[in-house]
Amino acid sequence: MVQKKPDSARIEHAVEVAKKAHEGQFRKTGEPYIVHPLAVKKILEEWGMDEDTIIAGILHDTVEDTDLTLEDIKKEFGESVAFLVDGVTKLSTARNGMRDIDTYLPATKDNFLRLMIALGDDIRVLIIKLADRLHNLRTLSALPPDKQKKIAKETLEVFAPLADRLNMGLLRVELADLSFKYVDPRRFEELKKLIETRNKSAEKSLKKIEEEVTAALKKEKIKFQLSGRVKSVYSLHKKLAKYDQNINAVYDLTALRVIVEDVTDCYLALGIIHSLYTPMNGRIKDYIAMPKQNGYQSIHTTVITKDKHVVEFQIRTKEMHEYAERGLAASFYYNEQKLTENYKKGKIEHLPTNLLWITELQMTAAKLREGKKVDLKKLKINLFADKIFVYTPKGDIIDLPKGALPLDFAYRLHSEIGDHVVGVKINGKMSNLNKRLEQGDIVEILTSKNQTPKTSWLDRIITSHARSKLLHRLNLINRPDDVIPKHKTKK
Ligand code: MN
């Protein structure tokens, strides 16, 4: 598909305006500030975004950090660009606002609403924010270590899952691996080496498999591309945590990707691969017939070769592949083209089903703007279906599974905090350790030096992280003959 070329004169003008506005400002790297908006511009261009989004990307820091006003932007570049810049600004001030409020109550919920509204207005706001975060991460080494860790952690908790929810696979991997390197540098290097060694030792057998599959597919006259897929360091880290660090339980360390012309060929290719190798029981996943929630489509199958090598195959069409890597950005682009075509024909086109949540979010945002009441709990914003986000009094975002309790939160902050909990304030009010946390809560943990971990706390946690920390402490503190009751932990 040929892209409508963005108007370069308008974009060049935006660059000039941004250069002038940021004149005399410098980044922590020592470079002139304009380097950052220009990098964001480049990322948005690579993602194939439209002209207004690119211009808003160039101007995204001007309203907050320079003398330029929203009015100026509206005059120079029109309503739509101003709208996007305003959204990005709101998104960051909504979060900064969290840090300033001293009276928690109504302000909290309002700030959360502001965040959601800013997101809901136009999904392109979020895409600009993601491009902004990506460049900030790429240049994170210039910041002091404590800031590095904080930004990297927030990216792992909020922005990488968001990229996943939008099915922007390439972005998710880059955000996650860049962040993980700062959050846990030693583990990062260790796993990176592990992946390299494993891949190296699998190289030969993989080559043989590639040749066999190529020959078989050619024989059936299927047009295809075959390539290796390397697992990202962070996703390996997460898998290992799930499988008790047993690397042999991770079957998709090496995967081969078969990209074919159409859906029929996907199933034909699957049949051919299964006739060559033995499929592993329960390891065939048909995400073509049943796409993932984010719209991801592919067939996955893990097979065992004659030489007892375990390999995962991922089979998909070109479109599916494009969507798996670029996700929302890709479909945004295709839909924009479709929208224009259909508009000319007098047809109204809706977003594909997997992106309907965006429409829902936009409708809710519109209602809120009109001052109508909306029950947020009824909203199916499935950005993070099984997660909630709560805040520390300083405004740091902590993600927890739904149903998490104050002790889960405390142990997530630090085990030193977890061990000494005497109480909790939720949204500024005294609460108790049995109270389940809710989306947007501001949670303040009260501690005392004299407090020690209690066995009864095992009933008041649901995360395996907090559970293992607590068990660890109890073992240290209790006499060896003390029996710790077994409790089920929810995942
Ligand atoms: Mn920025």
C-alpha cells in the first residue's frame, strides 16, 4: 500500500517553530533540546503515522516547556494538531498533578479521569506519548541512576503492557528490553548471554529444519518466507519466573516464523509441518480462528524433530505479521486509508472489532466532557484487563493484579516496608489490611520499626511476589519447628 505523502512544507514549518521555541534549552545528554522532538518525529514517521500526528509530535513539549501557547499552535497548524498537543500535555500534567496534591480525595479521581479523558480523546495522543517514551528510554543513560530506575520501572509496568495491548510488538520488545536493562542489569546480561549460547548451539539443527521445511513447502507450491525469531530478554525473564527458572520448560526460545500469502496456506503449512515432525501435545494454538484480545493472529505449534530438538513454529499471513509488529499504528494507517476511500463512496466504516474499545473510550470521553455522569466501573476499558493501577502518595504508579491487598502493595515497594506494616491509609483515610485496592487508589503504608511479619498476613496477600518475600522472612524469624500453614495464592 502506498502512503499518502505527508506535506513536507507543513512539517518543516513545525520543525522551525519548535527549534525557535526550544532555543537555549538542553537535554541531560548535553545536546540541544530540539534533538528530542526531532527523534519523536522520526519514530512517528517510521510508524507510518499521519501528518497531524507527526506535527504534534514535533511540538509535543512546547506548551509545557516553552512560551508557545496552545492558541499559537492552533493558529499556525490548525485545530487537530492543537488538540493532539493538548492531549499529550494533559497526559503528563495529569500524572504530575498526582504528585502535588496534598488533599487526596476528589482530586485523585479527577486526575485519573483527566488521564483517561486525555487518552480517550484521540488514540493518536497515546501513540505520540509512546514515541516520546521510546526516545527518552533510548537516551536514558544520561540521567542519574535513581531516575533511570524509576522511569525504566514505570515503562515496564505501564508503557510496555500498553504497547502490547495495542499489539505493537516491535515497540513492546524494545521498551521492555531497554527498561529491563536498567531495572536489573545483571539479570539482563545473564539472560542475554543465555539466549545467545542457546541459539548458537541450536544453529546447526535449526538450519537443517529450515531446509526440510523449505523443501516440503516448495513441493506443495506454497509461497512463503521463513525466518528465525529471537525471544526478547524480558519475555524470557517472565517465562522463567513462571516455570521456576527451568529453562527446559521454555519451548519458544527458538522459533521459526513462516509467513504465507493467505489463511488457507497457513493451515496447509501447519499440516505440512506436522507431517514432518511430531507436534507436542497441547501446544497448538490457533490464534487465527481465535485472535488474542489485542487482535494478534497467528498459529503457534511446538514440534519435536527426529533429532529430539524442540522448535516452535509461528505461521501467519503478511497482514497478520504487519499487524503483530506495528499493531495499532498499522491498523490506524490502513483504516485511515479505508476511511477516506469509503467516505468518498458515502459509506461509514467502523474500526475492526478488536479495536472497538477505542471507540468506547472515545464515546465515554465525549460524555465526560459534556458533564454527563459515567460509571467508570462499567466501562470496559480492557487496556489492562486483569490489572489495577494504584499510586504512592508521591504519585508513582504501581501495577497490581485485581483484588490485591495493602500488604501486596507494601511488599511491592520494598520488603523492608512490607515487614514493618502497622496500617494503611487509602485515599487519605485510615483503612485496614483486608481492604482490596481499587483502580486509582492512593495508598500510603504506615510502618513501625517494632513491627515484625506475622503468619496471619499470609491470608492478606494475593501476589506470589509478596508471598515469597513473607515466607522468606517468616522462615528467618520463626523457630525451625514452627509450621507455616499452606495457603493458595491467586495468580
Ligand atoms: Mn518529550
